[in-house]
Amino acid sequence: MDSSFLSVLVLHGPNLNLLGQREPGIYGASTLEDINRDLDSLATELGIAVDALQSNHEGLLVDAIQGASQKHQGILINAAAYTHTSVALRDAIAAVNIPTVEVHLSNIYKRETFRHHSYIAPVVVGQISGFGPDSYSLGLRALVNYLKSQH
Ligand code: CA2
């Protein structure tokens, strides 16, 4: 597929709107706006489009995933706490069959044991965890390479 036609939906889960304002020791100083701006620049460099959405509501994220097939060829998601709780997000990702990459700012395997399990990991192409905001840019690059290799 011509990469100029690639569009990626970036989803940020609950509380990520607080980035840069609270807990900088764990999640760093970057705000969500900074992360989205960097992804926009990277998208331009890669010749693709990105649309970003943050929500604190599980159903809204499910709706966004279900709607993604209308417009997007890939999904980059930091499901935040829903990573560890949400069968609904996992089922939505599996149902739409759009290649998805899971990212986390922190290394979830170095943290509390309840963060070690991801419900969505089995239905995504791959996971990047522990590189702060770089997890998103690494994830987007990997997703775009994957999408290009499929077409
Ligand atoms: O490391 C990540 O990206 C996480 O997905 C972040 C989630 C956490 O529940 C996951 O286990 C790992 C939490 C996002 C909450 O972000 C905040 C940002 C600033 C202040 C408080 C929370």
C-alpha cells in the first residue's frame, strides 16, 4: 500500500490527560500534548496521517476502536489502567482486525504484579514498554513498518 494512504489512530487511556502534571517520577515531564505533537511530526516524516484521542471512559475507547476501520489502517494504543482490566478493549481490538501496537511509558514488568498482565497483549502485533514518550514513537515506527510490509 502507498504509505501516503496510511492513517493511524492513536488512543490514550484513562488519566493520561494528567501527564506532566502529576507523578513525573514515574511518567516523566512530557504532557500528552507534547507526545501528540511529537507523533504529528513523526507522522509527517513517515508520510502518514495520525489522529489522537484520549478518554477516561472505557466505552468511548471501545467505540473509537470499532469506528477505526472506516478510516484507519492501524491503531497505536496506551490503554493505561484498562490494559490490566479490560476484556471489552481486548474484544474490540480482536473484532476489528486492525493491526494494533500496544505501548506503555513505564516498564509494566518492573512495577506492581497487577501491572504484569495485559489483556490486550494477545491480540496486538507487539508491545513496547518502558521508554517514556519514546515508546510511542518507537511503536508508531514499528506499526508503520508492519503495515507497509503487509501490502
Ligand atoms: O506506563 C504506562 O504507560 C501505563 O499504561 C500508564 C497507566 C498505568 O495504569 C499502566 O499500568 C502503565 C497509568 C496512566 C496514568 O497516568 C498518570 C499520569 C500522571 C499522573 C497520574 C497518572
